Amino acid sequence: MNTIKQLGNIAIGTRLRMLTDKFISDADKIYKTLDVDFEPRLFTVFYLINQKKSITITELAEQLGYTQPAVTQIANTLISKKLISAVKEKKDSRKKILTITKKGDELLLELIPVWQDIENSVKELIHETGYDVLFVLSKLESVLEKKDIFTRVMEKTKKRQIAEVRIFEYSNNSPGDARFKKELDKNFRDINYEWIKKYFKVEKEDRKQLENPGKEIIENGGVIFFAEYKDMIAGTAALLKKENNSYELAKMAVRDEVQGKQIGKKLGIAVIEKAKRLKCNNLYLETNATLTPAINLYKSIGFEEAEMKDPSKYERATFRMNYNFNKKLSEI
Amino acid sequence: MNTIKQLGNIAIGTRLRMLTDKFISDADKIYKTLDVDFEPRLFTVFYLINQKKSITITELAEQLGYTQPAVTQIANTLISKKLISAVKEKKDSRKKILTITKKGDELLLELIPVWQDIENSVKELIHETGYDVLFVLSKLESVLEKKDIFTRVMEKTKKRQIAEVRIFEYSNNSPGDARFKKELDKNFRDINYEWIKKYFKVEKEDRKQLENPGKEIIENGGVIFFAEYKDMIAGTAALLKKENNSYELAKMAVRDEVQGKQIGKKLGIAVIEKAKRLKCNNLYLETNATLTPAINLYKSIGFEEAEMKDPSKYERATFRMNYNFNKKLSEI
DNA sequence: TTAATTTGCATAAGTGCTTATATAAAGATA
DNA sequence: TATCTTTATATAAGCACTTATGCAAATTAA
């Protein structure tokens, strides 16, 4: 039974469950031994009804942190034991007002000294630990409320995953054998066709760039970026050279099965950095106004909504964004 | 939800349960979100099988503090997911040896980083509380192991109940009206008949004393003691005067429905103290050797087994005890 | 060496919560 | 004022354990 301690922090749930079970089963044994017709699970509800004199199901659930069905079930048990009674509220007949019955009051006379003994026993126990255990529990509750384990783990996982994503570029200057380049071309094509088909239709300009990226993008002075994640090409982006040191961010796509790993963001940042190194003074992109998540991503890396001046080569392009070179990047 | 805190020590079980639920459900959410085919409840068992490489159901149950059926169920789930495999031990075919499968090893590769993130998140959480929460839990566990809540409450309840028992005597010197004395006589008779009939048969000597205690006991220089508990006469004892400052403790009986409240002990002590005040130098009692609980009670208040010299007036009396006036009473 | 006891595991049923969903009354909106 | 949404409670089913019990293999006692 000591092994559980060695599992460390991760087994805290199991250890708490064991302590919980011990407390609850001891309480149960106490009622049984003292021949009091009561159960531990009824305690909080019965206690609070007595304290508040009259209270509804939902109010109890809120104040005790139970779910409503839990309170309904406990209340029904108390009603069947004739310890409380329920009446509908006059003004709002959905509400059920619970009050202690005469039999409940009589049972309370028996219960109160037992509760007092339990209270004192727990107090004594806690004192022997040398810690203000209840305060520690409060701390744990409040720290957990600020940021729970799920959120913490997600943050860590995201960071870990981002770290596992490797971005590399493919341009006229990149070395590499032909077979590898062919494989990359295929990935560039497939990943982009996949996402375009999902929301829109493939247009002539798409086909031109995707079928022959070497000629249409690289030879025109552009760069293609790939995101590699766990031995697979997970996403792409292209930096297209335009006139007068202008560049366009285009063909940015991430495979469906690796969404949510910040791959798009990492690609976008790589594109921006490359553009800066190329002395670009005008970086823009075109997208569709309905693609809110994408637009938010672009905003998060420094793009700002701009006027849609000239008609685009793409039917789907209804929204233009310019990169703001002066804005300091918020932390990524 | 803050109300639960105000319930104080007694609601510690409920508070622990809530924390437990939060940890477990967060872990569940993490596996689901990361699309890992695993469940929190499988963790400890799967982890330990991996650590020990091969282990049986019962060993797991012992080391984890789970019941054997719990481990059987978890193991079966792991087997159905093909994460572990079970083979019978050659030497003892009752034993089932569990080991991780290839698929289990593959899942572990996915799980370990997640577990690491959980581990770190809990560590971070605990650090933010400012307390060594796991150490506090250990303390709680060890203090609880030394003496659990049930035992503590029982001790307190016993003390409380003893305090509620009032012993009073009824002798030639006692004041009181006739009706009250008649009522006491009836109680003395009924309580004793009740217990005698339960184990033995009522004998002539019983009838003589019980039907006419005033004449047979009081007028002979004896004293009758009553224990009053919650407005009822709960037990009786008599101190019978014999020749040469000898006294006999007899007719000690406690109603069945108030057994276990130390009433007999309290009566016995009252009898002994009275005997001392009467300058008694030889206090004895006769009982039956089969009545072990009664004999233990007598021992606990200072009686010692003695030789059964003269044949008793009672058929059932097979065991004689003398009070040791020199022995210091152990704490009561 | 047989019979009785102990041990290891399986199975069934219970417990005390949960989530998901239904239902009816009340309140908001058009 | 009819409809749509929200709120209060009920009901059903699930979950992760528990206790109780059964069964067969192993061990101990006679």
C-alpha cells in the first residue's frame, strides 16, 4: 500500500480517493454501531436544510457544490425516511421547498451529539498531523479554481508539441536530392488541395501554383515552408514575391489530423521572419472573411485588416490583411 | 459552494471527495482531448505492471490498496484493450501473471509525456499552495492508521454515555416515598429476572431476594444500586452483607437495550466504593464460568479469580471472584 | 491420504455520485 | 398573445469503486 506514495504527484487523485473512502466508510460504521438511522451522504443536505430552515433543491446544489440530480436523490431519500418534507412554492410551482419534519427534529437530537463527537475526532486527528489540513485543502481548492490541472496540462502539452514541430524552407538555395523535392511537392499539393476542397473549390490560380511550385513560386523568387511533426509533413506556407519588395503570404495550410498544435502559428512566424530577412516592406495575405479562426491566427502574429483594393486572382479571397512591421509581437 | 467550508471538520469527507472528483475528471478530460485511448482509473494498475514488469492480481491489490475485485476489473479492461496480457503461473495455476503487451508498450510511449505533464502540473499546483500537500496527506494517512475516526468517535461516545449514567443507592438510610421505592423494587425484579432467564433458570434464592429486596437485602444491612440512563432504570447491583465484615456483590444486571454503555462497570465501581466505606475487608462475587464478558468486566474493576470453597446457594454459580483491596485500579 | 482450511481470482449486486435528457412552469420576445 | 428560451426538478443510465459470495487450486491438519 506504500507503492501508491511512490507514484508521486500524479497519483494524488487516487490517494485523495482513498482518504475520502476511509472517512465516509468510518462515518457509516459510526451510525450503524450507534444504531442511528442515518447515512453519511445525507449529512450535508440534511444539515443545511436544518440550518436554513427552508431551502430549495437548486439552492442546496449551488451551496453544496453538488449536481442538482444528486440533491434530488438525497432529498428523496430524506423524504422517504420522513425526515424532511417538500412543498411546492406558491409563486413558482416548479420550486420545491424542503423543511425538517418533526421526526427529523427528533433524529437531530440523536445526531447532534454524534456529529459533535465526529467533529472533535477530526479536529483531534488534524491536530495530530501538525498541519492545518483544512486550510491546506482550502488552498488547494482556490489554486485549482484559478487554474485547474486540465488547463495546466494543456499549456504544457501545447508547448511540448510546438517544440516538436520543425519548420524548414525550400527555395532555390535549398540543397537536397530530387526525390526529396518531389516528395515535398506532393505534400505541398495534397495538403493545400485538402483544405481548399474542404471549404471552397479549387481555382485556376491554385492549380497553377500547386502543380508546379518550383516554377511558379521558387523560380519567381518565393519560398515554400514546411512544418514537420513526428516524421510527417504537417503543414505548408508560401512566401510569394511580388513587385517592389512586396511579398504575399499564401498557401498556408495544416493537415486536419494535427490541428490545434500551433503549427499554423509557427509557420506564419517563420514566413514573417523570412520576409524581414528579404528586406520586405509590404507583406500581405488574402483570405475569406468567413474563416474566423484563420483570421484570428493572422492577427495573433501581427497582421491587420486592410482594404481589399484590387480584385484578387481568387474568387474566395474577400479579406485582405497587411503585416504591421512596427507592432511588437505579443508573446507566442 | 462555500457553505461546505463552513460545515467544518465534519464535512472533510465531502470536501476530499470533491477534490478527488476534480482531479479524476480533469485527467479524463486530458486523455480525451489529447485523443489518447486511456482512462484515469487504469493508471495505477497499468503503471505498476509496467514498473514491475510482471505481477499478479493480488500483489497489485495489496500494493495499491485496492480491493481484489477492483484490480480484477481494471485488469480485464486493460486485457480487453490488449494493453496487457495474462498467463497462469506454472507452479500455482490460481495465480494470473500480468505483463505489458507490445501494444501496451506503444501506448506507453504516448502516455509517458502526458503523465510527465500531469506530474509537473500537479507539482506546480502544489507549489502554488505553499504547502507540501503530499506530505500533509501522508501525515493524515499515518495518523489515521494509528487511530481511525471510527475508533476516536467510539471512545468519545463511550465517555459521553458514561457521563450520562447516574448511579444511586437505595438502602435503609435512603429517603424517598413509598411509590418511588415500589417502582425501584419492580425494576430490580424485572431487570434481574430478564437476564437470569436469558442464560439460566430462576432459582429459589433468586426469587427470595427479588420478590422482597427490602426485607432480604436492605434490612440485612445490604445496599441496592441503580443505574439511571435517560430517565430509565438501566441496571442494578446489590451489595449483600455477610458475617465478619464480608460482603457479596450480587444481582448485577444491565438491560439488554443499553448494553455497551459501560453501565455495569459504573455500577461495579459504585458497589466497591460503598463496600470500602462500610469497612468491608472481604468482598466477593459468584458467577458462572461461561459468562466471559461479565468475568472480564469484574477483572477490569479489580476482582480476581478465587477458589470456589463452599458450595453456593445457586446452581449456576461455578466461579468465584474476590476483590483485591490492594490492587490499584487501572484507569476507567 | 483424506478432509478441512486458506488462497487467488471471478462474478454479482450495491453505492453514491456523475452526465444526459425529459418535462413542465415561468419568463422573455416578437 | 403565441412562441421561444430559460429555469427547476425528475428520471435514466453510466461509472468506479465497494461488499458479498462462489469456485477451484493449493496448503495444512488429521
